[in-house]
Amino acid sequence: MMLVFIAFGLLMCYFCLQMVVRPVQFAERIIHFSHWRYFHPFEILTRLGFGLLFITYAQATRYPLFFDMFGLLMVLVALGLTFTPVKKHQAFALQVAQQLKPYFRYVGILTLPLGPFIIFAAISPKA
């Protein structure tokens, strides 16, 4: 199961680097993705799935409290999105992508360490 955490951490690194290197294109991809037919269910199911995996396997990691809290956050966001109308979710994604476009580079820099941290916490032996 640690492979899932490694893949998640690598994906985080990839998306963070995209924000740093190509912030405008990253924002445009979010806008494009928000028009995708299955955007809303995809966002719900991926957050719910990863969140449940983080919670379920938290005790096998070096920092179980972090994995529990991160997983819980993803599950709560997924539940919130479940009760959010598709059009409202889409409008929110568009608004965020447009308003944060100038700041994506900084967001990417700030969140980039999270990917390696997740990988490290998943593969290193418990303290």
C-alpha cells in the first residue's frame, strides 16, 4: 500500500513543479479540466478514495497523525463536494484558477515539500 503513498507524493511533486515552472498554463489546465464532463465526480471520488487510504494505512507510516488528519481533510472535502451542485463547484474552480493565477508559482514553492514528506513518511521505518 505504500506504493499508493509514493505515487501520491510523486503526483504532488509533479503538480507543484508545474505550478512553479508554468503557472499560467497550470491555471489554464484547471479551467479546461473544470469543463470536463466527469470533473465533479472525479474530484469527489479521488479525494474520498485517497482520504480513506490515508486514514486506513496511517498507522503503518512514520507520522500516523499527519496521515490521519490529511486523510480526514480529504474525506471532509469530498463530502462537502458531494452536497455542492456541479455548477457551483465548476464556478468555484474557474474563479480560483483565474484569481490565483499570479500566485500559483508561490503556492507551488510552498507546497512542494509536502510530496517528498509524504514519500519519506510512508517508506521510512516508524520511529
